[in-house]
Amino acid sequence: MRLWQTVRMSTPPRRFRWRPILIAGAALIVLIVAAWVALIVLLPPARMLAIARQQLSATLRREVRLEGASVSIWPPVRVALHRIAIAEPQGFQHGAALSAFAIDLDLDPFALLARRVVIRSLTIESPTARVQMNADGTTSLDDLVAPGPPSHAPSAAFELAIHRLTIDGGRVLLEDMRTRRRTAFHVESRTSLALDSRSRIETSGHSTFSGLERGTFDQLLHGGLDRSLSDISLTVDHQGKFDPVEKRLALERLDLGFGAAHLLFSGVVDDPGPHARLRLTAKGENVQFGELLHALSAAELPALNGVSGSGRMDFALKIEGTLGPGRMPDVTGVLGIRDAAFRYPGAPASVSALSLDARFAPDSLAVSDAHARVADQPVSGTLLVTHFADPAVRFRVAGSFDLAAVSPLVAPKGTTLGGRATVDVSGTGRARAPDAMALAGRAELSGVRVASPQLPKPMESVSGAIEFSGDRATVRSLSGRSGQSSFTLDATVERPLAIGAKPDSIPPANVDFSLASPNLDLGELLPPTPGPTLLPNARGAGRVSIAHLKQKQLDVRNVNAHVTFDPHNLEVPDFALDGYGGRVSGNAKFDLHHPASPGFAVKATVDSVQADALLSAWTPAKNLLNGALSTTLDLSGAGSAPQQVLRTLTAVGLANLTQGELGPTPALQAIAKLTGVPSFEKLSFREMKLPFEVRNGQIAMKDLNIHSSGSDWKAVGLMGFDGKLDYTVSTLVPADQVARLGADAARAAGALADPQGRLHMSFRVTGNAKNPRVELDANALRADLAGKLQNALGDQGKRIEQQLHQALNQTDSTGKPVEFNAQAAAESLKKIKGKDLFRQLFGPKKSAAPAPTAPPPTAARVDTAHAAADSVKR
């Protein structure tokens, strides 16, 4: 009992055992409360906001907006900034470069005692970053931070740790001012970062990128950006270290995921940059082929636009080597695709059961067995590529292809294919020298259909065979049709793969061909809009035989021609055709060194073509000229559009027509109206000869001669392609036809008849082809009168000629013509010779006919001269 009492007396009461703990807790509480009170007193929200604004303005070179700032000691130290925005370089009138709804920072103050900055949590709510990439390579974030004052004191090394960096509801806008394109996406991120005293960085975390939008500035203004990829999320899980001293990035794990697909990377990158040294491994497990195709399709790869599919892909690769111009790292490993399928939108069939194994080795790739089913028909292939710097290729493909199923994969954009191609072809050679590729095998086309915006009508029922042997391909009976047109082609081609190369990049293919067609309308085959004329990278010769050839106004038959060509020239050494009731033959050359403005030169002989059929086809002048036309033609020019051709066209020729008719034309109708001779509206002729020259958009007539039964006509002058007229027409009517011309012409005959009684008239034709202006040519009349006076009077003719010249060309003080004084002229002529002389000069007097009520001015003056002559004779 005493022992127990002794123990109880030696044990202190329980309240005394907890007293120190209670005292320490109370002191801490008091300290926290005191610090909190001091913080409220010393740093109230208004003062904290002013300090934060001052510090931000001193640190940044931009305008800054900050609506709120606070600091608290629970958790240990928390700093909060609310509604912060940093302006663009030009100021807030151009928007904000960076902004956030709130930034919360929780700092561990006790770590500062150990020279460590520990941020327990840094949360950025709803941040937006707008980055402009300028054409000169600069960005809108350059020079964002102002440089601090220079310091010569060595800085103490601090360690930095951010335990949790959170970005909630982030958005990034990238604007490329050079291409005028915009890209936008959302960011959610949870990461951590640590910086030790040697500036080594260690980071890990998880980020999600989604809601991708892209497009041009114009799209942004007129309907929004493209959101085809907005439903695809890219996740990035990473863990790694970077040593700036050793310039080494160690990736412990980089996991890229989209959907169920994950691509895993790990390894080391030394000297990150354009010449980095890589030692990486890449693994892909259960990569969903359909999701991969969907992502690539939404990325607008032309060959995969709109495609959908299924299946899986796995790979395990090692990537080792140094990057740089002309250098590629070595890739080793395997890639496999199993049970994949894909289908293009609108395609009648799919590609299914696609499987292949690709094996990568240093500087080589081998696909030993690739097989699939196209429209349920088996196809297979192999591929070996070595020496990637200058790839050497060996391949084989065999199977029956439904072209509609693979049309978007092999055809240009906008072109659709149909029909079937059965192929068994192998090849060996350098990828950069397709002209030297050795091919073997055969390809057969059956019922192929090609529809393209470049073709007026689809090309249909294309069938034939192509056989390959070494560097030669033989085309056998390749036939097709388009609308009412059809053709059959046979050809041999040396180095056939060179045809599709850019001209002058490699030697052209050699081609020899034969083309036959029962009916060929070029309007059904050539592009509907004019464009540059291009030839394939080929040279050779061929024969063309077309039973019926059409292109717009051209409609000819029995066309036979020899053709030679190279990438820049097309020559037709000889051609012959039947058309317009006659035959045309000659040769032609086309210079295509400048495709937008090709040059041409044609020499042709036209034999007995019906003039009306030719003019009716090519001009509006129907029923204008009848007769058998024969001519030689030498013309040249340049251009593909009609206006180009008209500006550059030059031509020289001699046209000859026999047993035909000319008219009625507006010009002949005007001459008939002026003279009062209706028969001049339409001329029947035995022969018409027309030497002509085309230059500067005009046709120059050189001494046109028309010999008709009632008169002979000559014309000299110019006619423009724009319809402008400027030429002189003269006619000589035999004496036995003069009486048939009518009373008005008979009166004129008394003044202009030559000693044989023939009638001379001259006219000036101006204006345009639809509304010509025709007037008697006074100069030609004077020349005729002067010639007759010289014959009748000898030396006295000069005096009479001068008087007639003065009489016909009198003007007043203002330069206006004065009415001819017939009486004065008659009196003057009487003094020179008597009555018999004037009978000899002007011929027997004809019965006068009533004068026209309103003769043209020139004709009125001639009629006045005739009246004067009658007065003198009386």
C-alpha cells in the first residue's frame, strides 16, 4: 500500500504534462492572429493592389490592367491577382496579348530559409494567350519583359520547385501574319516543375489539347474557322529532365494519346536543335487505324479527305542518329497493320482486309507481304527501298482494282475514276530517275471512266492493254469515247515513267504513235476554258487519221497528218483534209516555249473551196460570196486567246475565185444608191484575184481585181478586224453596158467616157463594215478628166485642167467649198476651142434624165460640171 502511494506521489498530475503543448499552441495561434492583423494593417487590399500594379509596370514593357490583388497567410502565404491583362505592343486598343481571370500562388515561406523557393500551388484560371507571328520572324511577345538593372554582385543560387502548376480553361490563339491564317485551341494542364541550383529542370504532368480551330482571316470574318478537328483531343503525359549545361534532354516517358491510341516515346536528345543527336524508342500499341485516318482526314491531306476506316496498328522502333541537312537518323524496328479497312465517301466499294509487315533497318525499308481486297478482289504487293539519300526501289503489285474504290488515292483532286484495272507489274530502279526504271508485266483497262472539271464530258469506255518490258511500254488498242467522239491509239514508249516528269528535269520519253478516229469533236475533249498549252515530257512522232473532225466552226473530213513533237514544240510536216467543197493541204509549226502565249506558223494551199461555205462557217457573212476559191496562205502569230491571236497575226496570200457572185454587201449597196445603179448591189464575175496581207490587226488589199460580164472592178486599201474600212474602189463599165445602167449613169457617161465609150467611176469607202460611208473620189475624177483633156487638146489641156481644178476646188475665206460656177467655166472653155472640140472631148450628148432630189455633195459638183459641158456644147 505504501509502495503504491509512493508511486502516485512521484507521478505529476496530467494537466501539468499537457501544459507546454497548450502553451505552444496558444502562442502559435496568437502569432498567426497577430501576423494576420499586421498583414491587414500593413497590406490592405488597396495597398496590395497598388504595389502589384507598380511591380508589374516596372517588370513589363506593356500596359497592364489589374482589378484586384490580395495576400493572406492561410495557407502559409497566398498571393492572389484578379482579372489581369497585358496589352499588345500597340496598346489595349489592339487587344490583350495575355490575360487571366485569376492567378493564385501559395508559397512556402519557411523554405526560403534554406534558399529554396517552393510554390505549393500555382493556379491560372481562364488564361488566354494571343501570339502574332510576323513575316520577319518576330512575335508579339518579343521584348515583353523589361531588362533589370545591371548587377555586378554574384547572384546566390536558389532552387525552385512548383509542386502543382494548374491551367484551367486556357485558350491559345496563333496568328500567322505572313500566311494570314489563324489557329486556336483549348488547354487544360496539371504539371510540376523543379529547378535545382545547377539550373537543371525536372518536369512531369498531364496536358490536354482540344477544340482545334483553323482557317484564314477571311474565313474568320465571313463564317468562322474550320472546326473539323475540334472533336479530337490530344493528351500528353510526360516526365523528363533537361540539363542546360550538358545540353541533354532525357525523356523518361512521353505518351501521346488520341482516342484509344497511344504513342510512347523515351530516350535521350543531346544538343536539342536542328543538329540534335537522337537515341529514342517509339512504341505504338493498339493504335486504332480508323481514329488515325480520321485525324489525318480532318487535317485535309488530299489523299485521305473524308476517308473512314477500322483496324489496328502496332510498332516498335528505335531512332538513332544526328539530324541535319541531307542526313536522317537510322530507324530500326517493325510496324504492323492488321485487318484494316478504309472507304472513301461516295465510293461504291471499300478496301478491306489490309495487312502488312514493314521492317526498318539502317537505310532501308522492306514490306515483304502486303495484301488486301479491293471491291472483294484480292491485291498484293511488295516493296524494298534502300539508300534513302538516293532511294533505290524494287516493287511488285498484282491484283484487280476497282478504280472507284481508290479514286481519291490515285486521281487528282476533283477527278473521279470508274471501271477496272487488272495489274501485274514489277519495277526496279532509282526513285529520282524514273526514266531509267526497268518495268515488267502487263496492265489491262476495262470500262474505265474518267470525269474531271478539266474535261467537257466524261471519258468513257476506255479499254486496252499496256505491256512493259525493260524501259519500253507498248500500248495496244487503247480506245475510248467522249460524247459522240471516239478514238483508238497504238503506241510504243521508251522510258514511260518520264512522261509525267517536269519538262527539262530529266530526258523526255520517246514516243511513236498512231491515232485513228471515225469522229472527233475537240469541243468534247479539250478543257472548256482556255489556258496554257502544255505538252508532256516526251518527244517522238506519229500519224493521225480522222474521218470527221470538228471544233466549233471547223468541220472537215478525211484528215491525215504526220506529227512530230518534243516538250516545247509541235510540228505537222504535212497535213491534208477535205472541207467546204474543196481540199486543203500544207504544214504547221507550234512553239510552246511560252505556254501562255504559244507561237504558230502555218503554210497552206486551198484548192477549189466553196467560198460561201467557208465564210458561212467562220464569219457572219452568209451568202456574201459565191464561187470556187483557191488560195495560198502563209500566216503566223502567237497566243491562245482570240484577242492575243488577232494582235499578233500576220499573213500573206493570193486568193483566186472563179465563176461566182459578190454581194449584196453594205458597201456595194451604198455604191448602188450613190450612183443610182441597182445592178451594182450584186456582181457576177468570171474571175476575182485578191493579193492580201494581214498585219497589225488589218487586212491590206493589194490591187483586188474583179472581172465581171458587165464591168471591171479594182480595190486598194485596208479592212480592220474591228470592222473599220478605209479603201478605194474603181470600176470600168464597157460601152455596150453603159446604156443599161440607167439615165443617171448615162449623164455621168457623157463626162467620164473614154474614147471607147467606157465609163469610169471611183469611190472612197470608210466607216465600218455594218455602216459604211461611200462617196465619189474627186481626185480620181480629176485624174480621169485630166487624162482625156491631154489626149484631146495636147498642150492646151494643161490650161483646161487647171481651170477645172480651180472650179472643182474653190473655197471661201473660211475654207468652205464654193458652188461651182458653170457659166464662167463654159465661157472660159469657149475661148479655147469650138463646138466640135467639145463633142470630141465629151462625146455625143445623151438625153438628160431628171437629177436626183438630194445628191451627195461630191455628186452634185460632178453633175454641175456635166451641165456646164452641155452648155458649152450648145
